[in-house]
Amino acid sequence: MAVEGMMMEIVITFALVYTLPKKGSLGTIAPIVIGFIVGANILAAGLFSGGSMNPARSFGPAMVSGNLFGNWIYWVGPLIGGGLAGLIYGDIFIGSYSSVPSSGDYA
């Protein structure tokens, strides 16, 4: 069950990080889009891992309860998922843009 939970955390964290707006691309609807993706992630992953997407959100309650068993799932999953989303976005989307010529004539 731990491997399934970690895989689900990877997938939902990837979805959340990849959905976050990039330099104003979503404008004023960005909070709505983020809210929808967080809600969908929680509904999809609730039975598998609780849908944490954030190590601090899982570490605090585990620390207070004194039960840190299996808490590695909530650290490894989001770190891998967020890292994958950053690498894919950086290599595919940012890497595919051509550089702007550095001439002073913009008129």
C-alpha cells in the first residue's frame, strides 16, 4: 500500500505543480484553476494516500500524534512529482522557445 500511496502522491503533486500559472498566463482565474485541481487531487487520491501534495501538511499532524510511521511517502512522492513537473516544463516548454534577437531596433 505504501508504494501505491507514493505513486499517487507523485501523480497529484505533478498535476498541481504543472497547473500553477506561468507568468500571468491564466490571469484572474488562476485561483479558481488551482482550487479545482487541488479539489480534484484530493478526491482522486483520498483513498490511496489522503491527497497531501505537501510534506508539511502531513508532517505536522504526524509529529503531534507521535506516529511518524510511513511519513516518508509524503516526502518522497511530492519531491519526485514536483521535480518531474519542473524538469518537463523547463525542458519541453521553456527549452523550445527561440531567443529574441538582441538588436536595439524595436520600432
